[in-house]
Amino acid sequence: MTQKNIMCFGDSLTWGWIPVREGAPTMRYPADIRWTGVLQRSLGQEYVVIEEGLSARTTNLEDPTDPRLDGSAYLPPALASHLPLDLVIIMLGTNDTKAYFQRTAFEISAGMSKLVGQVLTSAGSVGTTYPAPQVLIMAPPPLKTMPHAYFQSLFSSGHEKTAALGQLYGHLANFMKVHFLNAGDIISTDGVDGIHFTEQNNLDLGKAVTKKVKEIFN
């Protein structure tokens, strides 16, 4: 049996951040609760799900508060590290809406396009003959009202921008001939902090991604 390898590349929504009313600090959902864990369990032994989630990660922006968060700087070595890969699922964009970036929703979709391009041109990485994996762009669900004043200020224009990402990412996926799933069509952001997922969100999203993955490979 040849296993299919799937890398899930994202931010705290993929890492498994447990929402708390005060915003932070927090902890991580157990592996079987995270949507990636639900995906692994639902797909079974024919698939290997690789988690690459980092809280506060952006698409292709250098965050002045933390040099580790530029997704486009980390994705190429991550791809090479996990070869061979059959599918890369990318769910990013929420952190690009932070107030100090002053980025439009379209500019965020352009950041996503860079990541997709990095995956599609990754064939033969580091002396191998492996082909480039397929790509599934996943739009995160829109932000909700945040009870903590700092988070609300940090994402002051994030509500409208995250609401626009579903359509923009869909257009991008069509343009770049890759797969697409709008998480906002499946779940809402129900975590108490207005940003992150509940256990039920993770369960529902994991099941939806499972269905999409099976469609891609079947």
C-alpha cells in the first residue's frame, strides 16, 4: 500500500490554539482534537497527515514583532524536509489582517499566491526526482467580535478582510488551477476569543477536509 502524504501548512488555527477570553496565554488542543488529527483519523492508514502550524504565521510578511512568522520563508525548506508529498493544504491569511500591516484583502490573496507558486515549483527539490504536490487553498473563516480590547485593536480591520478572503482565494485557486475549500462555508469562528476554533469547529472542519481530500485523490 502506497501512502499519500499530506502537509497542512497554517497558523494557530492549524497548530490547535485553545481560545481563552483574555486572549493569551493558552495551550494546544490534543492531537486527536485538532482538525488535522480529525483528518488523519478519518482518512485512515492510507494517508499520512503532517502538521506544519505556527501561531501568528503570515503568508509572506515579515512581522516586526517576531522574525519567525513569514510563511514564504519557511515553506520551501518545509516542503523539502517532508518529501515526498502528494498534497499541501494551506490555510493562512488571518494574521495578515493585523492593523500594523495595513494590507488589503487582495494583497493578502497575492501573498497566498506566492505560497502556492512555491509548492507548484518544488519538483526535484534537494536532489530528488519527486514531482511537485497538488495544492489545496483553504480560506479561514471570518473573524468575530473579540472580547479583549487588545485583540480587537490588533485586528481592527480584520473582520471585513477575512470575510473577503473566501471569494478572493476562490478566484485565485481557479486562476492557478489548484483546489479550493472555503472553511467559512463549513464553520464559523466560535472560539470565545473571536479568532480561534472550538473543539466542535475542529471536528466539523476535519470532516469537511476529509471529504475534499478524498475527492481530490479519487
